[in-house]
Amino acid sequence: MTPRPIVFVDHAEALGGAERSLLLLLTHLDRGSWAPHLIAPPGHLAEEAIRAGVPVHSFAFPRLRGSSRILPDIWQGANRVAAIAKDVGAVLIHSNTLRATPYGAVAARLASVPAVWHLREIWLTENEPSLKWADQFLKWVLCSMVSRVVAISRSVATHLPCKGKVIVLHNGIDVSHFAPGQLAADSRADFRKAFNFPVDAQIVGMVGRARPLKGQDVFLRMAGRIAGSQPNCRFLVVGGDPFHVEDDYQASLKKLCSQLGLDDRVHWTGQVSDVRPALESMDIFVSPGAPEGFGLVNVEAMAMGKPVVAYAHGALPDIVAQDRTGLQVTPGDEAGLADAVLRLLGDPSTARRMGIAGRQRVDSHFRIERTVHELEALYRDLIGAV
């Protein structure tokens, strides 16, 4: 059978969680059945796709929010996407980000093929919008333009006005890539040495872009509650500013750290290309941020055998099994977050048991092979293939 071409559309240059998930999908699609193509601007995403053997068609999607040229830009961009889709004989267009979706949806109409919107956010803005009706209206418009919406969690699906078009499909990871003990035997020791951790320190960590929604400020305040009673504990903050927002948020975090008297207890890695050494060095992983569409790093931490302490909101109830793979806390309860971490610090055997159960849960629920299998079934349904 000749592989059927599918055009994927993404606006990003850098590699955020959505782009890493997309790359996994592109890599694991059955190339005997599907021939993926990517439309994206020049940058890290395009480079990684090329390395994975995916043809890349370069296009820089104009920013739509706040633009006075929204309609002309969408029309021009959609025609470009449609022309590429027709040229490669695409049977379907799959948009991976919000900015790409208007282009992909209109292009699908122009090319007379189905459109899939992979929705990875609860809200269409970085933070919860003050005008929720506007968020719902825009979602309704986009829903009306596409054939199906793939929501990455139940929380994302709940906030959509087109339930009949929605399927929930969790993100998956390459389980073989995230495995306890897979790295060199001395990698944990090497990482601790590189960041000046005491050999016997217990490490509590988090991973995320340096943005307010990721909750680094919450993590620091939690650390302040823990530090006094746990002199052997150190805190690890992993992540930087891959999208070059370049505001004062990171500076405000360093200031808060100093105000809390934690300068010698908190360690910062900045942006890293491989989170595994950091995850392997941790004893407890914390997810202190605002509600997210998914939060793939929680799955990665569980795959590395780490217990997860998290707020019980967004997609986290889909991911963390309460009292089995970690502890969920009432959203906004920073004292409760600290108490949960203290409970695991004081009970290492329970923490290890939860880490083992977390790895098992990832293996059974969040494998990329499972995600791709269900996505391919959706493709076949949309194009009427057997």
C-alpha cells in the first residue's frame, strides 16, 4: 500500500512540550501507512523533524493576536498550506498549535480534505481569561472549521463547546527513553556533583519553562516551608526561557529565593536539552503550576520512577493516581503541597513504592505507541480507509 501523505502544521521555532509531542508522533507513525510532512518556520522544530526523516516545508506563520491583518494573513497563509497539501497529495491536515489551526482549518477546506485540531491548552491564552465567553466563542469558531478535535486530557475536552467532535487522547512518551537506571551508572552522582549537591542530600525538584503558569514561585515558597525542618534537603529548579520571552520573571524568582533565605539550598539548571539526568537525581518531583492541558514532564518523572506531588487540577488527575503514584493536593494550598513533600521525605519506602507504581502506570497508560495507534485509527475513520 502506498503511504498516505498527511500535512502537519505548527507555528513554533523552538521546542516546547507541544512540539516535542508532535515530534514523537511524527517519529512513531507507521511509515508504511502514512507519509508525514511538516509545515513550520525555520528553527529547532524543523531541524529535529528533518533529522527524523520528515520533509519540512518552511513557512513563518504571522502572529494573529492583536494584528490588524488577521483575515488577510489567514487567507494568505491558508492558501500556502493548501498549495503544499495539494502538491504532496495530502489526505488530511493536522494542526498542532493554536496559531496554526486557523491556517490549517481554512487550508483543509481549500484542499477538500479533513482537518484535525490537536488542542493542547485548557484556555486559548497563557493564563485563565477574564472574558471566558470570548474564549468559548473562539473555540466554537475553530471547532466549526475542523473535522475533529483531539483534546489531550479530560480537562481540555471539558472546556470545549463541540463535544460531538472531540476525542480525548493523552500524550505519550517513548518509555524506553525514560527509564530508571538507563543512564550511566554514575550519572546521578555526576549531576549532583555538577550542581554542588551534598552526596547524601534529598533532592526535591520541578521542571518547567520559566513562566508564571509553571509555578516556580510556588515551588520556592514551598521550599521555604520545608527548609527549616529538613536541613539535608536541597531544591532543584529545571528550565529556562526557550521562547525568549525575556521579561523580568526569572529575575523576580532569584529575588524571591534570596528573600526566603534559600540561595544556598536552591539550584538552577537553566534550559536543558535532556531532562533525564535532572529527573534521575531527584527523590521527589513536584508539579506546582497552574492548571495545564497535560503536563508531559509529570509522565516523564513517573517513567523515571519518581513519586509526584501535584495540585489536583487540570490534567493531573488523569496522570497521577492518588496515594499510588503520588500525592495530589487541593489547588492553591501551598502549605498542603509542603506537607505532602514532607510526608514523602520522612517515608522513603513509600516514596520508592510510589515511584515504582508510577513507572508501571506510564507503561500501561502513556506509551507513545498507544497514542499513535489511536490517532491512526482516527485518521482512517476520517478518510474512510480500512
